[in-house]
Amino acid sequence: MALTREQILAASPRTVVTVPIAGMGDVCMCALTGAEVSTVRVAVNMEDPAAYTQALATVTLCDESGARLFTPADAGAVFDKPFGIGNALITQALTINGMNVEAADDQRKP
């Protein structure tokens, strides 16, 4: 039997996972909603692939209850780390959100 309108709207499980980031330690990340992805798209220059993926990874970081720790504007500070740490954050954020590099590239297209 298919879900009703009310069941669909009520179902919003926020998946929070703890992932180890080499050189940093464990961080919590959670899947973004469609609205949150749209907010990232509006907040950053979509012509800059690094800015988009960094902002996406930044807003994926959360506490253990799923509350966001950062906004897209915090991406510069969050990614002022060695490349390997930033790359691991991006990879994990894309994976948690069911994306891959190609999907992130598609998100930047108008």
C-alpha cells in the first residue's frame, strides 16, 4: 500500500553518521534536505566547483542530534585545513547525500 500525503510529510528521518576524518578525528554528518541544497546553491558562486562542494560539505557537518554546526558562509574557515582533510570531508558529504562528483557537477548546472 502506498504512503498517504500525511505519512510522506511526517517522514523526515535525519540520518546522522559519525565518520572518521584522518588528521582530524570523528565528525558527525547528516543528509541534506532539498531546501538545504537549494540554500547552498543560492549562497555560493555556482561557477566555482570548489566553493560549491566546500559549502555543501560544510553544511553537512552537524552535532550528534543532527543540528547544523555551520552555514555556507563558514566554508572558508572550515576548509582552511590540509588538502587531505578537506578532500575527506567533501567525499564523505557527497556519499552521505547520495551524490558523487558527477552529481555535484550536475547540481552546479543551471
